[in-house]
Amino acid sequence: MEVVEIYTDGACKGNPGVGGWGALLRHGVHQRELFGGELDTTNNRMELLAVIRALEALKRHVRVKIYTDSKYVQQGISTWIHDWKRRGWKTSSRQPVKNEDLWRELDDLAARHEIEWHWVKGHSGHDGNEMADKLANRGVQSVLGGKMI
């Protein structure tokens, strides 16, 4: 089965504030860059949206290796989500799960593929993560019309 590597990152100028997401998809010699943003959002929402948009871009069932520098995303989808679902999308302190809408969307998309989730240290020279960071910042700039904050 084909393997697609995906590198994702989110960025937020203020939290909440103007945010961007970026994803780099690699399959053999092929590479695709995705980015976007929102005016009023949080960093965690952008981290989740990067993975969601990357998985949406896949046209068929494949094996996927996802690399994120967000422990929130990596641990959330690998561990926490099972308890949240069992508790009716509540945390262990019985509070509603933040970003439930995006977690539900990610859960649905992740079920369509065979995914390995990998955490990488951000801003440590990992080429895929560095590119995803640049794409996330392009997402911020796309919302601002190219203006700098």
C-alpha cells in the first residue's frame, strides 16, 4: 500500500488571534503544499485544521505517516479521544472538550486511512516541520492580505 508522509503545523499571532495552518504532503517524488488561515482563532485550532485539511486532500485509502510538533494533536488523537468519546465528549473533569467540532472531523477522517502519528520537536531543523511552519505562516499572511503583524 502507498505511503504518504504529512507534515503539519499551526501558527497564531495572538492566542486567540489571526491564525494559519500549513501542511506538506509527500508521496515518492511528489510534493504538495497546503495552507490557509482564519482571522479569529487559536493555535490549537490551527494545529488541528492543518491535519484535517491534509487528510481531506487524500483521494484514496493510503497508509499515512503524520508528523506534528503539537503534543495536543498527537496525544489527543492517539490517546485522549477514546476517553472523550466514551464520556460523551467530556473531559475527565466533566467539562466539554475544547474544539470538539474539529476533533470529531479529525476522528472521521483518520478512520479512513492507516495512520502512524509522530511527534517532532518544533523549530529543531526537521525539514518537513520547518516547511510546514513556513506554510502556516503563509496561511496567516493570506488572511492579512500579505500585511505583516
